[in-house]
Amino acid sequence: MFRRCVCCSSDQEKQNEFLTDVKLPSSLSEVQIDVSPGSDAESQVLASLSRNFEPRLASVKEDNGVGDAFRDAGSLGLDGRAPSAVGSEKMAGVSSMAVTVGTTLSRTSADFDTAAHGMTKELVASDFPMLLRTGRLFEAEQLAKRDRTALDKTLLAWLDEELVLIRSAIKNLSIESATDGDAVKSGKYESAYRDVPLPEIDAQMHYRRKKDGVEFHTVMKLPARMQDAVAINFEIDLNSQWMPFNPTAKADVSARSSTCITHTAFKIPAFPGTREIYTYRMAVDCLGSEAVAECGRPGMLFIDRSPDCWKAGGRFKDEFDIPPPPPGWVTRDQQRLSVAFWEPLTDGSSSLTLWCDIVFNVPRWIFPDALVVWLLKTVAKTSQKNLSLCFRELDNYGFEERVRQSRNPIYNSVVTRQEELHRAKAAA
């Protein structure tokens, strides 16, 4: 049995790059490649397809000696786009061979396994860049342990640095007891955690004052899938529709890792002027066994911190440019660290654990405990209510279409990984 990949592109430069990869004549405008399912050649071809023909994959065909099965490439996720509901409906009456093609192709480009053939593909050096782009950083670490010499040194250095932060950040997902006074005795905090009941949303929040900021921790349930959590963390310009204080937001997404720079500007009542925050956001896929061992449970992890140059602006990670503060009455605040962990409960619901350490650049007397409690309650209740509505009507908020059009491979990867997780739970 052979798999035939048929593709075309109006971008001659990308086409030539692909044809060079597979050593085919560069004069062709349509390419047909026969490869054995599960072979190394298949992996290399599909990785190149995903890399070089993102917008214009035409079709995929499998010859099995009996008949041909076709599937619309737009629903395959070959270009990093998540499978759409329309694509799923189209597949309902198609042969199982087409399902195998679609599953294998989308997993090869974003999930690197051939489970459709009943086996797991061992990760190789060429998978390393896509592992970083899809947030599978713990698997990237395992790959690096086997052979660092075959991997890009710049990407390796980035991974090594971020893994230290990730492991440190994970510890904040559980908080110490509110009666524990050790943190206060250390002089770092003004108080131990204080309770902020939120019966309206069936949640509990805790906060404690620091000399120059506030830490808070909460857990809430939301009607969200893992790909929905990814969408609100990367398509953040759409979040002004549900976020408190009517902010403006935008993101600059990395081309080499599961990260982005976020910029959010908003006005908080009782605070002078407009506030703005820049953060470096990282998505970590914790749906696999390697990550579960680190986090204790499966889910998606998002870690934010202000870039080193947040205050004055500058180049960050040799990839992003942070502008200097704007003129006028705009105050730039620092988000030291925030950790958001989305744990899937069912196919359409999840538990969100959120911990944040933020520094508001205002005098202490402007930000008394009463204002802290009001702000935390307002943000938590408004976010839970508005997010629940948003998740139930994602298409009305523009997220579904944005994800369908996105070339970010993390969406397709997370869809596949979540499906595997739920299948494993059902089997158990």
C-alpha cells in the first residue's frame, strides 16, 4: 500500500524548495510522491509539505489496490489548521481508508505519530523544530537527551532556558495553606494567603500582598476544550469582547516556538491613567505522559512573564521588539509571572487553575486591600461569566474562523492530542 500526496503552490520559491527536498524536477507545478505508510520517507515528505505548502495543499490520495479515497485538505489540518466541523461532517460518509489518511497526515505534520497504523513513531532530529512550535517541550527535551549534536544550538539553548522556568512555575499551581506564616516570617510577604469567596461562580480565590505587588490563585470550571484555551491565548485581539475593563490587545506570534509577545492596554477605575502590560507567553502541551509526570495531571500550560526589557523597550529573545513606553499618561506595569493550567474534564469542559504575581506601578496607598479584593472579584466573576458565554459561541466571537485560517500548527496538534487523551480515558 502506498500513499500519494498531490500538491501545488503558486509560490515558485517554496515549490522549488520542496522539490529540492525530495529531489524532483523543479519544472513541475504538481507533485506526486509515492511512499510507504509509516516509513521515514513518508515523515520527511509530509514534514516538507507542512512546511512549504501551508496555504495551498490541494488533495491527498491513497492507493490501496481497491479504490481511491479523497478528503478536502482544508479539513486535514495539513497546513497547521485545526480540523473544522465541516470537515468532520464531510468525513462521515467517507471510507475508513480516507480517515486513516487524514489522521496520519495531520498527526505527522503536527503530532508526529502513526497511531493510525497501530504504532508510535520514534521522534527524530527533524521533528525538533515542530515539537517546539506545538509546545511539546518535554518531548523535545527527551529528544535532546538522545542526541544534542544533531539539533539546532540556538533552539536548544532556548529550550534549556525555558524548561528551568517551566519547572519552577509549575510549583505555583498549588498554594500553601492560608494559615502558613512561614512566607510572612521571611519578610517577602505582608501576609499569608487570604480567602476571597466567590460563591457566584462556585470558586475560591486566594491572595497575598508582597512589598511591591500582589499574588493571587484561583480555580474555576469553564466549558472549554484545549484548542479553545489555545485560541484565547494566541488570538488575543479578539479577547476585548469578553475581558473586563474593555482592553485593547494584540499578539506577535513566534515563528519558531509556541510563544508570543502580548500587549494589553486598559483603564482600571481608581487607577491613574491607562495601564499597559507586555508579556512573553509560552504554551506547553502537557497532554503526553512525559508532561503529566511533571505536572501531575494532563492539560495545557500557559506561562506569562514580562520580557527583560519590558520597562524601556528593546530586543527580546532575538525575535521580538518591545517599543519604548508611549508618551502621555500611560503606565507600564510588570507581570513577574503568571501560570494558567487548563485541565480537560470532559470533551467540552475543563478546569482552569490560575496563579499570578503582578506588580502595579502605583503607590501602596492607592492600592489598599479593599481595592485588591474588589479588583480580584471583578476580574474573576466577569471573566468566568463572559468566557463561558464566549466558549459556547466561539464562532460568534470570531475564534472559530480565526483558528480555521491560522497557520499555527499548535491548533491541529492539540486537537489530536486531546482526542487521544479522551479515547485513552474511555478505554480505561
